[in-house]
Amino acid sequence: MGLWGGVNSTFGRNRYKGAKKQLDSASDELDKIEEKYINQLNKVTKLLLSDREFIGYKVTHNYRADDNAGKVIIGNTIFYFDREFREIIYSIDLEEYKAKQEIIANILEKIEEAE
């Protein structure tokens, strides 16, 4: 008989306890993520179903810059300004914005299907 003797050996029990601890930890983390997702989904649904109101301006800024290593970085950022165009309310990378727009479109589809 080798070192591994199944769950009945000391090695097996220790390995099982370690795996169980990892599973419980991952399960707890998954529950927290699901709760956050549901909360965000509810917030987005409320916003999408509410009346729209003008809150400011959306500006897309494309830029090219050198980083500290001298490499050229190309970026696209979206900025949201207040009504008076004096303060940046929110900024987001264009790729991240597109991904969020896709998620919102999927949510709207699911809302329409549910009705």
C-alpha cells in the first residue's frame, strides 16, 4: 500500500479537509458575488425603467501618450460632465464602456422577455 490510502488514511483526511476548506471559501465568495450582482442588476433595472433626465454631457477623448518606458500608449476614454460643463462626474475606458453597454442590452432583453 502506498502513501495514498484514500479518505481513511491521515494523508487522505488532511487532503480532504484542505479541499473542503477551499470549497467552502469559494462557495462563500460566490455567494457574495451573486449578491452584489443581484443588487447591481436591481439598480440598473430601476434606472432603465425610470424617466430619463438630462444630467450633463458625454465626451469621448482619444489620446496618444508616452509612458515612463518610452512606449506609445493609445487610449480612448469617455468623460461625463455636469450640466454646466465644469466638473467631471464620471470617466470610463471605451472598451469597458462597450462591455457595460452590452450587459445593459442583455438586461433589457431579459426584462422585455419577462413582460
